[in-house]
Amino acid sequence: MDKISFLGLFIGLTAIVGGQVLEGGHLDSLVQPTAFLIVVGGTLGAVMLQSPLRVFRDGMKMTKWVFFPPVVEPQKVIADIAHWSQLARKEGLLALEVQIGTMRDPFAAKGLQLLVDGAEPERLREVLEVEISAWEANLKAASKVWESAGGYSPTIGIIGAVMGLIHVMENLSDPTKLGSGIAVAFVATIYGVGAANLIFLPIAKKLMANIARVVTLREMLVDGLVGIANGDNPRIIESRLQGYFV
């Protein structure tokens, strides 16, 4: 669990609400269902319009990475690679075949299978890096769903503000309706800008950081497998892999 994400969201929202209270304002004035519908609905529609269904769905599923990021255990992977290297050095690459069935990660299992099959080091790297590139591209496309929401949200907030002012202008002769229209106008702007800078864009940045970590872990794995294929000394392989996560 990423506690700092929970803490950051709490502090951000508390600062906005607390500032409103300290200024003598009422919390009720920040609750405008109409403005919320305009900003959230408009932003959601814009993001769905620009995104293929698979990308949009993946972007929604990846939201959990903000608070519960994927487990990255580089030391465990390094230990596994060192063990495989020693095993291959003593008994040959075919001795690694029994390790394939124990792998939970399909990518690691595929790499070991290529290694056991006798793939040349450069060919092994090429095949696995192509898969990493495609996987990384899919993850980044999904994270950009939130980045796009952060771009659209402020503009949709301005649209809500203009709509509120139009409502005000239409009812200048009836002062009782002016307050609600002005409230929608200003609160829609707050919702749009606030959602973009407190929620959508931070989510996108946190997802990109987590993507970088999982991609680096796979690149480290590939480097280790290529080292085994080259017959490098296990200690040299382990020392080189330690540099990926410092």
C-alpha cells in the first residue's frame, strides 16, 4: 500500500476545504450537483471519445496502482538470476528447464525457455525487448487516460462557468435566481481546476512512476538472462544488476 498517496490526497482536499472554512465560508457552497455533473460528466465523455475501449478500460483498472502499486522486488529477482547463473555454469543451460514451471511471471518463464532452447544472446535480448516495448506502450497509453482527463477538466469547468453566467444573464429580472447561477459558475471552475491538479494529473504522474519501476525490473531480468547466455561470471552478473535500483 502506498501510504503517501492516501496522505497526499487527504492533505490536498483538507487544505481546500479548510481554507474555505477559515475564510468564513460554508461547506454547502462548495457542493453544487449541477457543477459536478457538468465537470465530471463532460470530462468523462471527452476522455471516452478520444480513447479506444481497451485503453480506457485499462486506464480505469490501473487506478489501483496509485494506492496499491505492483510489487517490485529487485533483490529477489537478482537472487533468482544469480542462482540460475550458478546452476547453468555447473550443469549447463538445460538444467534451467525445471525452473520454468515454478515461475509465476510469464515473461520470466518465456525468457528462461528461450535460454534453455539455446537462443543466441542478441536474439534473446531482441525478442524480450520487443515484448517489453509493446507492454510499456500499452501501460503508458492507459496512464494517459488520466493525463487527458487533467487536460480536459479545467476547460470543462470553464464551460460550466459560462453556462452559469448565461443562466444569470437570463434571470437578471429575478434576483432570487441569480445566486444559484453565480454559484454554479464559480464552483464549476473550482471543480474543473481542482480535479485536474489534485486528482487527475497526480494520478497520471504516479502511474508513470510505477510503470517505470516495473519496466526497469523487466529490463534487469533481460540483462541477467543475456549474461547467463553469454556465460558471464555469476558475481559479475549480480554486481551489474545491482545498479538498476539504487
